[in-house]
Amino acid sequence: MTIHLEIIRLTSKDEGINTNRNKKEIEIGLNFILYHLEEPTIFPRTIMTKKLGYQRIVYSKERALEHFIESDFIDCRINAFPALKEGATWIPELLFIDLDLSNFNTKKSLQIALDKTLRNIKEKLANNNVHPTVLWSGNGYHIILPVYCPVELERIQEFQEFDNPSERFLRFAKDNLSNNNADRANNPSFRSCLLRIPNSFNAKCLAKGESFENSKVKIIQEWNKQRPSIKYLLSDFRRYLINQKINDLNKKREAERRLNYQSNIGNNNIFWIEKLLNTPVSDFRKNAINLILAPYLVNIKKLSYQESFNILIEWLKRCDSIRKLDFNPMPLAKSALNIATQKKIPPMKLQTLKNRNSEIYQILQKL
């Protein structure tokens, strides 16, 4: 594929969308991005435009261009990774770093972050010749760097104990190489790593009243075909995964601890059941009334029959708004309260709920 890297610039005299000129510009820009992607699996892959508003799979460059033209060249993007057949897996062979102007106090500080990121890429990948592509997006800098990775990280023994290491590597590299200055709202994944097309227009800039020229995606620096190996990042990446695993385990333990029976002196409140009373659910409603809420209100909270009844009916009404009840709530509430009062049964324990209905347990854990 022969790539012509000239950038046709708009002038103040003819500023705006000129369809014929921009057709050529957008094709030049698309060719430039495709130049970074691995043959022979360039297509199919997904694209996205302002007009589409969602990712759509295309099977050729020509079809992608049709969509870009239909969108008046606004917010034209293409996925850095191809659409794969079911059962196939991706290799992290391209890194994407988004330095967004909104995360910096001044354009000077943004430029400093860019310079430092480019130095980090050379140093941490142990390749002084690496020269990634840098785009001006209209709102900041996008760094695009094809890298060498022979296989999926899932096939490397030292990463097999971790979930989705190949995809997580994309996010690790973004933060590691940018000193955590990359846009936190932009988390690259194989399905959503969308690259802006040079010579397209950024809708956010246009919405702010910027001119077409200032809203245009431009090439600041071109990739020099050096594809550095990721091997020099893998030791740090494994330490990162171990730390994340420890942090996730600690968070899970803390969430379980908070969801365990926690009583406020004098109020007889059980923390996780109070959360359930404030959370309408789409399933497990009958069991929740019979085994948790009615026993809790009568035997732990020591509320009157009428107070307990009113609370149960109100909770069921809110559950009905999530998914329609398939039973009459009033007889159920009365029966549950009568049984709880007569038998003095305690509410179900949290561990029992976890075993019987993990979905509701997970909902409560996230609150």
C-alpha cells in the first residue's frame, strides 16, 4: 500500500466543508491510519462516526469512506484492532495513549506531558529509534505506536493466572508510559480502541464554536516503522497485575466486612438488610419478604405489625417498578409477618444469601 502523507490544509478564505476536497483528505487520513495496522487482517473491523453514533463493522476501506463522507467527515474513527471470528483472540500489537487538554492546566503542561511520554517510550521500550505517530485531535494529543508481540499474553505461562492480560496490558502501557497523565476516561480495549482519522473534524471542538481548521485532526509526527518489542515492559506489567489482584482481594474483603451484620447500638440495624430495604430488586422478592425482611422488622427492629407491614408494601411497590410483581403483595406481607411473629425466626444470614442468590448479594456488595 502506497501512502501519501501530505496534509491538505484549509485556509481562512475557503474554510468549511468542501465535499470534493475533503473526500480526498479523508482517504489520505484513512490510508495513513491503515498504514499502522497489520496485514492481512486489516478488515473486517469497526468504525464509528458522528452520524452513526455507534460502532459498525465494515469489510473494506471503501465502505468505511462512504460512512465518513455521509457523516460530513465529523468524528470519523476506526478500531485499532480487527473484528475476529468467534473463539479467536487478540494480540496487543498497538498501543494508544490519549493526552487530553482538559486534564492539564495549560497547553504548555500538555506539551511537557507529551515530551515526557515520548521519552518514556524510548527508555522503557529500550529503543532510541522508536518514533510513534502523534496526532492533534483538536482536544489534545493521540499517540499511536505499533509494537511487536508474538503471541497473546494469555499463552505466556507467567500471565496465565490473571484474567484478560492482553487487554489489560493496553491500559497498563497507557498509564505506565504517560506517567498516569493519559486520559482516565479513555481505557483502551480491543473492541473500543478507536483511532481518529487525520483530516476529519472533532465534533466537540465544533460544538464549542471552534473553526473547521482548529477542529481538524492533524498529523504532528509520523511513525517511522520501528515496531519495538513489549518484552521490556512485561516484568513491570506482571508486578502491576499482582498488585491489582491484591487490591481487588482487599476491596472484596472490605465490602464483605461492611455487608456483614453491623449493628448500630440502640437501633438494632443490620447494615446489609438496611441496604436491601433501600434497593428494589427484580427477583427473589417473595423469599426476601419471608426469609429476610419480615423477620428483621419484627424480631430485630422490634417494629409494630402495622409499621412493618407499611415498610414491606412500600418496598414491594418499588420492586414492581423494576419488574412487575407476579403475586399479590398484601397477603404475602401479612403471612410473612404472622409467621415471623409467631415463630420468632431470625432473618437469613448474609452468607446464606450469598449461596442462595448470588445476584442480589453482588448488587448489595456494590452499594
